[in-house]
Amino acid sequence: MSRIGKLPIEVIKGVKLDFTDSVLTVQGPKGKLSRQIMPCVSLNISDTSVTVTRNDENNATRAAHGLTRTLINNMVVGVTKGFQTDLEINGVGYRAEVKGKELVLSLGYSHPVNFSIPEGIVIEVDKMTKVSVKGYDKELVGQTAAKIRSFRSPEPYKGKGIKYADETILRKAGKTGKK
């Protein structure tokens, strides 16, 4: 039995679950999420919890058991608390600002990088070097943060670029002179 898959998912007050035609819809105070549930697992929905059980003992079904439970848990947590990813911008003259529905990044290129903010995502900039990506869909928050980071990934010599707040950049030694 999967250690993760067998754990029940607590349904917090104010969250509505609807499971019809193998599509689970979770609605809460922050938003509404839907996901197709694999036919190899089944859901037992009660007023206070959701449990995921598998229909057979196939390897694919065993793998889907824990994954499905985690995806549903992320949906419930997302519509109640939300998710946040923090980014830091390092480099002389590197900065970010939000203008309307766009994030404008100055990253040392000859032009500013304009990134249109996806629907359901809120981006906040603090002191022009700290960027917070917030939203209720964990997958979309992670994709948005990864896309922003990809505009100027941190380099190993001076550490310049956009990095996650909890990321550690392995630094390399520069060139050494002849002796």
C-alpha cells in the first residue's frame, strides 16, 4: 500500500467537491480547479475527507495511487490557502516591476523583457529585486516562476541572474593568472 496514497485528505469547511464523469472539481474561497481523475483509482468522498483507493494491483495503478492523492490534496490546499514561490534578482542594474498585466524585467539585455501575467496568478515585486508569484494552482505557480527564472538563469561565476529564494548557487573560481 502506498504510504502517501492511503492518507485521507481533509476537506476544510467552505470547500465544495464535485466528482462527475471522472472529473473532480474543487471550489473554495480562492478559486475553482478541475482535474481528470485516472480510471484506475476510485475516490470515496465524505463531508470531512476524501480517500483514494486503487482498483487493482498493476504497477501503473500503484504509481497513480499516490500521485492522484497528492494532486487532489494540492487542489484542496490551493483553493483554501494558495501557493507562493519567491524569486530573487541578483546583478547590477537588474530589476523588476509590474505594469498593469505585465512584469517588466531589466536583465542586462539591450531591451526590457515583458512577461504577460497568466490568469489566476498574482505577481508582487518588493524593492525591485524580490518577486513573489502567488496563485491557487500549484502547477501554474511553478510554471510561471520557472518561466521568469529562464529569462536570465543564475550564472556560476558572479551569481548574476534570477534564482529561487531558497536556491543555492554553486560558485566556480574564475580564471587564474600565469605564474
